[in-house]
Amino acid sequence: MRVLTHRDNIAPILTARPEIMVDELTDDSLTKGLEWADVIAIGPGLGQREWGKIR
């Protein structure tokens, strides 16, 4: 499992689930992640601020 998320979420996720591959969500990591994945899930918790909107 791989999680792409805001950089502030990386440490808490790794603390709770150290077996998960966690990276900061960037345009490059998203492109590579989509090429890597067989299945994707988006949300919950994106919120309505600018960071969670489609670019």
C-alpha cells in the first residue's frame, strides 16, 4: 500500500502504520503513483481548502 498525502500527515501515518509506504503528494509523486497502482482511492479528509482541490 502506498499513501500520497500532505507532508504534515507523513509522520502520524508512519507512526500508526509503519508498514505503509508514505510519500508527499506532488505532481511527480502523483504521476509515478498512478503508473504504479492497480487501484486508487481518494479521500476522505481532503477538506475544502486550496490544497485539496484539483489543479
